[in-house]
Amino acid sequence: MSHHRLSPSVHEQTSALADALSALRTELELPGEFPADVLKEAEAAVAERDLPALDLTGVEFLTIDPPSSTDLDQALFIERSGDGYRILYAIADVPSFVAPGGALDAETRRRGQTFYAPDGRIPLHPEVISENAGSLLAGQLCSAFVWEFMLDAAAEVRSVLVRRAMVRSRAKLNYKSVQAELDAGTAAPVLVLLREVGLKRVELERARGGASLNMPEQEIVQLPDGGYRIVAAPQLPVEDWNAQISLMTGMAAAALMLEGKVGILRTMPAPDERSLGHFRRQTAALGKPWDGQASYGDYLRTLDPTDHRQLAILHSASMLFRGAGYTHFDGTVPEEATQAAIGTAYAHTTAPLRRLVDRFVLVICEALSNNKAVPAWAREALPSLPDIMAASDQLASRMERLALDTVEAALLINHVGQEFDAVVISGSKPAKNGNGNGNGNGNGRGANGKPANGKGFNGNGPSGVVQIAEPAVTARCAGEMEPGTKVRVRLVSSDIATREIHLELVD
């Protein structure tokens, strides 16, 4: 009697996964090592940098980031001011390290942003800048663009000032520990104020019609043995409160540039009536109807991602958040300047270590805030930035999607033939002629917002997109199914190299 192994060993699986993830870099032509002239220029910029004359090192800034982060773009300080608040928000002074027209400038334009691949980060800037001299690390003397906000009692912005200054962060905190301290009542006063201001800014977002998807995010985590797993977890409240400060800064940047009639905005159109109509029908079918009387932002905030039907609604809602892009202007303000999900004009400005466009927005805003001429090199770059950022965003999105597909296939490779509980995210039925195309409700999306692209499914007959709870995997499944329902699925096959997963419904 012959014996054969049905599934690869852990070592073989880990090796195959590492090879597949490494191959992604070649397949997508992701940037590699920095050229020698770029590294040399970056090192010289660090060695020769001049710190600003304005000294704000007495301000007790702190950073809040994931524990492993070393490229720290933002540092925060909040204090009471009368019945309102004073916020100082320091943003890494990346422009001080990048000479316009130099080798480093050209390389960052080629990259567009930092790419976070599962097998290692591909930074926008050399590490000597992004994780050392340019990062707002605790205890380090740094140059920063410091945004000073005066807020009233409702946390509405009453005045904004942007200046370059010397700063020194006091502490590097992480979201989980900060949330624990806030919940336990042991948090420092600045963190208590962050919660207070954050909650008020959420209410202002609600009032202006902004919308946020409370979608559990999927993150690829590398394990000590070299393997990977996908962790899906809801966002902590402190992450939202911290994000509100960044959003406030982006809104202030947009207002400054619109008033000065020069800059670049992050724009997104409002959902069209066809998409909204489809969404209303979806919510009714899933038992939590949206009548359109409340804004869709208010409606989305009522959804609980731990409820399987409401999770399906959130996935459907992601289709309303489409069409984001960049709009540049110089001399004439654009007719459409709104970022619909935020509910007002907005600009990327708080992550210059990781995103190219922020470097230019910072320089423009600092000049406008201080009634100075906007540098010619910044104005001249504006027309090229939308295409650079669009291409970079598309590449980052594709990399994330394919990386998740690869890891998902690896997580399931030893479970062929097994059955799993799953939730239907989107579904379809056969067309009247019996030749259903398997496209569901039009691009079902995974928990990280990635398109569920039919891994291993040939597109013939009815199908749907399902989310398995454990391991956290989202994939297309053959069979007729209804969104929001719980189903039992069987794994037919999984292939790391091709990133293909084939699921079928269990009757």
C-alpha cells in the first residue's frame, strides 16, 4: 500500500510563502535598494541640516503609533485654553532633507510612497532620514512643521498657524496601551484631552455629513518562526480620536491653500444616486434599512461589524467610497474641492515620511500661513503630483491585495477538504439564461477593502464572496448565496504560488 503526503510540511509551507512574497516584488516591479547617489545625498543632508531658530523643545510632545513603527511623522501636545483648547501638532520636516531637483527628490517622485510589504517595508526615503534624523523619535532633537490650533469649547478651529521649529518628543506611545490607560482612568492629562477633543471632533464630522467605515482591518503579521498570519481587529477608539487630529490638520491645510489659490487637494466625489439606490436595497434585504433620511455617514456609525448582517452592509458601503484622487490648482480654485467622505475640502499633509505629496503641501502651507511667497519648486511640481500619487496608490493597493491573497492561500493550504463557518459578504444568483457570471453585487471586498477577485473561481455559475472567521480569510465561493447569511463552506484547493483558493458551499 503506497502512502503520500496530502499537504506540505510547515517548513515547506513557510519556504513557499517566503518565495511567493519575494516574487511579488519582481512581479510588481516594486522599488529596490536606493541608488548610491541617493544614499550619499541623504547622508549629506542629515549631516549638514540646519535646525530652525524657533525653539519649541520645552513643549511636551508625544507620539502614538503601532509599537513597531519607527518612521514617526506626527507628535502631539494638547492643553486647555480658557473654555477651549490649544493643540500643537508637529509634523516631520522632510523638506529640510530633500533638495529640489536632486537625486533624492527624483527617487522619491519615482516611488511616491512607502510600500508596506509583508516581508519588509520599502521606504519612500532612505532609513537615515525616515527612521532616524527625520523621524520624531522620543528624546531626539528634530526639526518639524508645527501646526498651532486654537479651538473653542466645541473643538471648532478658530485659528491656525504653521511654523518650522525645533521639537523634542517626550514619549513613544502605542494605541493599545493608551486605550488601556484611558479605560482604567490612569492616563496622562494630554491623553484625556485627546479623548475629549476627539469625541467633539467626531460630533463635528457627523454634523458636516462626513462618513467613516468602522471596518475591521486585516493586518498581515509575521510570526517568530518566519510564518505569517492575518489578524482582523476592530479599530480602537483612541485610533479614531488620534485620526481626528490628523483630519483637522488636513482640513486646515486645504483651507489655507484654497484661500491662497495654490496647492493640491485630496478629493472624492459624492456617491451617485445609482450607487446609493443599490445600497438602500442592500440594507433593506439585510434587515437594517437605510431610508435616506439620515445621512449615510450617520447610518454607517450605527453599524456593528461583529453582527454578520451588518458586516455585509459595511462591505457593501465600501463601494460608496470610490473615485478618490488629487486635484492641483494654481491661481484658480477648483470648482469641486470636496472630499465627500470627510464632508469638506481636505489635503494630505501629516505623513511626509511615507507619502510624497505631503512634503509639498507642508511647504506651501507654511509659506501661506506666514504671508511668504510659495517656493517656485513647489508650485512647479503641482501638475505632476496627481499622476505620481495615483500610480503609486494603485501599485500599493495591488501589492496589498496580492500579498493578502498569497498569505490567505498559505493559511489554508493544510486544510483542503475541511469545512468552515463563514459569512456571505456578497452573492449572486444564476442569470435567467442559466449562465450566471459570478460577479456578485459588483466587486465584493475583503475586510481590508481589497477586491475579492475570485481566487480560483472560473466565473461560471452563481457565486459569492465569503469571509471565514478563523483563519481570517476572504475569498469567492462557488454556489448560490444571499449576502449577510451564515454558511458552511468546504475548501476544495489552495495554491500559494498562484494565490488561488477554491471554496464551495456545503449543502
